[in-house]
Amino acid sequence: MSGAADGPGVRGLSPPEEHAFRLIRLAAAEQMPYFARALFAMQPAAEPGLGTFAVDRHWRLYMDPALLTGPDAWPVVTASAVLLHEVGHLIRDHAGRTGSLPAPVHGLAWNLAGDAEINDDLLAAGAPLPAGVVTPGALGLPDQGLAEDYYEQLLARSDSLDRFDDGGPGCGSGSGGPALPGELPWEAAAGLPGLGPAGADLVRRAVARDVKEAAGRGRGTMPAGLDRWASRVLAPPAVPWQQVLRGAVRAVIAGAAGRADYTYRRPSRHRVPGVIRPAMRGVSLSVAVVVDTSGSMGAEQLGAALSEIGGVTAAAGVSRDQLYVLACDAAAAAPQRIRSVSGIRLTGGGGTDMRAGIGAAAALRPAPNVIIVLTDGDTPWPERPPPRSRLVCAVISPDPPRGTPEWAVTVHVPDGPGKAHGLARARSPVPELA
């Protein structure tokens, strides 16, 4: 690519530089093909005198043209490894992750931590990095760690960090470090456009999928740190479990409330001479909460979950006379109407079989529109949905839910200190009620 740019000293690549860059990029893609989408998403630019490669927050790659062509050019294998290092800063979002660090951010410590997080994986993948690169071992830290952990440990001995400062420009704002003097603004013209946050996230997720696919094809050949990174990127976003539980219960109740039927008990007000027309009858909502009392449930989270359910059902118009609680271990106790959370009597403490509680709730007359189960998840589940009720499984456990029915809505309520996030998923359409 050729052409001038707005930044001081920054320009597009000349044809020979463009040719050299393409060879370097192809060598990098051959070394780590699952990075190809990110390698081709970067916008290359020349910054004479830079002395290295660097990236900005907008996925522009700045390269000293003297390292691409001429007597001082890096060998293709070396340049490709450095290119893989720079793309590592972008896909791992080292710039965005500085927002979670306590202010002020120690620029050198974060740069070293990010380099260490990247380079041990590159070396494990066989990338020919130049001698003397920053690795966890060079910093006296364990391999396969996160940059945030490395950063915290480096700050604890910040007096010794100066020996790692080579006085160079760093890797640019794309690494979470200081911006290069020649970095272009987001709106830079002249053929050097940047990549926005949404586009960058799409590229990261695409790379993460490629990493997981490659890991599945070649067991043992994918660096462990990259595999864990991809799992984190592809994991569903964490949301406070209270919000998730409220949303799940509200959605299921709203679906039940939307159903209506015709009745002749109250004739329609729109009369036709000689014809009695039925009126539309709304659904009178009822909710049953089945509580696992097997002895392994966390009392604090259980009480909080019951409070959330009480608030949601009240806001949805479910009267207290139509809100039931059934304690259940291996058998279900008699249903209780909820007046207050403190007044609920939870008896039991034996084995666990939520099928008994769900069956008892479904047998109530009238049958509840919604059955909500609060359990630690260590229970058998029914094979079929209740004939007239929709099921919400709130699993209170430090581990993700397993084995809940595919036709139910599942909410994870993490149990333990400091665990305030959970995930909900409706894994298949909830069947229509009879």
C-alpha cells in the first residue's frame, strides 16, 4: 500500500515494503494458522525510525521500513515471529484490560506482563522469537499465567523493573502502553483506516473459534495458554445471577400470562342478535417453588434466591394465594403459601430427588403455570416436562449446572464468597402448554 497519512512520519507502505510485509504475514500465518484472521485484519503502516514493530488500539501495525527492506531488514522468520507477538497484544485486548487495573497503571510493568503472557505461548508453538525476549522465566515468574497476575507480582518488586527498560518505544497503545509518537487518530484518512471496538471483538471471537478448532484437531499441539484464552473469549458473558434469575422467571411468567382462552361464563360485550359469544378469559397465574432441603444447600444464597423470586412474582401480578413453596429432599413436603421468606419452613435433610418435588408441584390444583426448582443440582431430573407447567431450574452451586433438562430454563446461582455472577440459558424452545 502506498500513500501519505496524517500522522508525523507515518505513511503507507511502498510496493517493495508491501511485498516484504506480505511474505512476513504469510510466514506468520503458516506458523500459527489460527491467527490468520487477526493477521489479515491489521492495517500495515510505515513509520521510519521506529526501530521495531508496534500496534495501536485501532489495529494499525506500525513498522520501521528499514526492517522490511534493505541491508538492515530482519529475516522473514524473525519478522514473522515479531508480527505474531504484536497480534498477540491485540487479540488478548491488552489495551482494554488496563481498564480493570488500579490507577495509576505502571506502564512498564504492564508491558512486561503482557509480553510474558504472549511469549511463552509463542515459544510453545515454535515461533522463532529473537533472543532475549521477555518471558515469564526471565521475570522469575511461572509460565502460562495471566498478565494481571504477572503485573501484580511485578509491582511488588517495582524497584527492580528498571533493568528491563531498554528505552525503546514499546509496543504502542495496542499493548496497553504509551502511544507511539506517530500513532494516527481513529479518523485517520489516506488509506490507513483503523478497526473499531465492535470489529475488533468480532475478529477476536473468530480467532478464538479457530484456536479451539485447531486444538480439537491436534491434541497436545496447542499452547495451553492460548487454549484457555480462547475458552474465556467464547464463554457467555457473566451477568449478576440476581438479574439472570429475575429475567428468566419474568420471561417464563410473561409467556404463561400471554395465554388466554374463551369462556361462556361471561358473555362477550360485543353482542350479535340471536348469538351468544364467549368472552376472552385471562390466565390466573400460579407459581410453585420447589426447594432442595437435602442439607448441601447454601442458606445465604437460598434465601437470596427466594427473595428474588418473591419480588419478581409479585411484580408480575401473582397473588400470594397463588404462590407455593414445597420443601423436598427425596420426598416432597406439603405445599406452603409464601407470606414472607422468613416464614417459610424448610424441612428435610435426607437424599435428593427433585423429581418428587416437581411431580408434587405439578399435581397441585390448579396446576401452576411455572415451577421453579432451587437445588444444588445433584439430583435426577424428569425426562419429560410437566404437562401444564414450565420449569425453571435455579442451580445453587460453585460449579456450572449439568444434567438439567434441555427443555427447561437453567440459571446458575454461584454458591460461595465473592461469587456474584451467574449464567442463564434456554437451551431449546420451551414447549407449549396443554
